[in-house]
Amino acid sequence: MLAKLKTEFREQIWNNEQVLKLRQKFAELDTQTQSYVLIGSFAGFVLVLLLTFFVLWGKTISLKNELAQMDEAIRMTQNSSVRIEELKAQEQSRLRDPLLASFDSSGDAVSYAERVTQKSLIKKDDVAVTPSKGGAEMKLNKISLRQLVRALYLIEKGGGGASVERLGVSTKDDPEGYLWAEIVLKKAGG
């Protein structure tokens, strides 16, 4: 097989008319010029090899960076997918909670606070809701612990981005065990 390749190389390249002319011109040069031509040819060959190496190396680094970016995008997509599933599960559990099922979390902080007190089964006479900076202040008079807990639960879990900013509770030495509470709530977008 090697002999066949040698024969084909000689017939198609080495004995080609153009190559014969080059070989003849090269033989006419003096030995020092021939050395320069050989060294220059070798240097040119090495330069082409180095350029090819650096181009391929640059492409490899570029592909490696692109793969890292894709990997990061895939990881972020997977994390987002997991977070979406968690949020869906939270929403499903919220909808299964009978207290939260029909609760309307829209509107401003004052209307939200009023709906919280209604849903907490607190009498209108025992509630005073006033707007405060960025939210609402609720004054609840003579309520049970169950009503207070229900109101706090609705504020925090009812949706709409509401949260309890400040809470003050007093018994006022009531012999029946009722509570007086002041709640300041903040509502996102309200």
C-alpha cells in the first residue's frame, strides 16, 4: 500500500510538469540560496501551522464559552421551572383553604383591610380602618384571639402582596378575655 501511494505521488505530483520546472530552477540556485529557500519554506509551513493552531484554539475557547452560557441558561430555566411549580403548588393549596378560597385580594390597602375584617367575622362596630402612609391602619376592639389570628392569616396569606408592618395587642384587663389590636398593614401596589 505504501509503495502504491509512493507511485501515485510520483506520477501525479513529483513528476508533474510544473513541479519539474520548480525542481530545475531550484537546482540552478547556489547552495546558500537553496538553504534560504528551504528555511523560508519551513518557516512558512511552521507559520501556517501556528496560525491554524491559534485559529482552532480561539474557536475552541469561543465554543467553550458558548457552551458555558448555554449551560447557565439551561440551569436558570430549570430553576425557573422548579419555582413555577412551587408557586403553582402554593396557589393550589391557597385555593384549597376554605378561608382563602373566596377572598378577594384586589384593591387598595383600606378596602383590603375591610375585607380582612369581614372575612375574620369581626363586627363592623368593633373595626376602624384608616389609611396610613403606603397602607392602612386597623383598630380592632373587643375581638377574640381566633378573630385576630384569622385576620393576621388573611393579611399574610390572602395574596395581593399585603404584610403586617406593625402589630400591637392589649387585653385592657378585660375579664372576658377579649383583645384590642392595632395593625398597620402595607400592601404592594396599594
